Amino acid sequence: MVTEHPRIRREKKTIEAMVRIYCKNHNESQGELCPECSELVEYAKMRLDKCPFQEKKTTCRKCLIHCYQPQMREKVKKVMRHSGPRMLLRHPLLAIHHVIDGRKKPEKITKNSLTRYSGVHLEIFPQNIKTKYCE
């Protein structure tokens, strides 16, 4: 069994905390997440599990590989715009770590960094990366 790196565990806690803040303020949830927000958290956790950079990753916003499906990416952006400022009050350590992680430079994409990645078919060209989502 492969153990999860603390960096990825923290990133999962951060996204879940952000979604909980958003859901509580927009969907009037009382403790439990609504089905749409639960789906978003599970999707984000799955993507973190499959991230080729793992502990060396920057924030997803700066990543060279955008592995989220476009509609899920828009949902996460909306959640982060709302929850980001509120994280400093509710989860200050997670917020500070997230800011620090965001200052990291993205790792260059190599064939080795992509060997663990599945769920997205990547075509790498000298000037750009084309991503095709796999179901």
C-alpha cells in the first residue's frame, strides 16, 4: 500500500475546508455538504491522488497540467474566490500553507513525472500542452 505524502493530505484538507465554507454560505448546509459540493470534494481528492508531481506540486492554479475538466475547474474557481479570504479566519494554517505552496515554481514536465498519472491523456509539444480528458 502506497502511503500518502503529508503535502497531499494537507491539500485535501484545504480543498475540503474551502468547499465546506462555500457550501455553508451558499447552500445553507448545516454540517453536511450538499450533493454537488460532495461531488466536487471527491473529484478534487481523486485528482490530487493522481497528480504526477505529488509533494513537489505547486497549487493547481500554477500547474502546467490542468487536469480538471473545464466545468469542474470553473466550480473550484468559484469556491476559491468565495472561500479564500475566509480561510484566513477559519483555517489560518491551511491558508498560510496554501499561499506558500502557491509561491513555488511549477516543476517542469518530464516523461518521468507523468508515469504515475492516469485519467488524462497528455500530448506534449515544444510550445504547448494539449489535454484530452478520458472518461
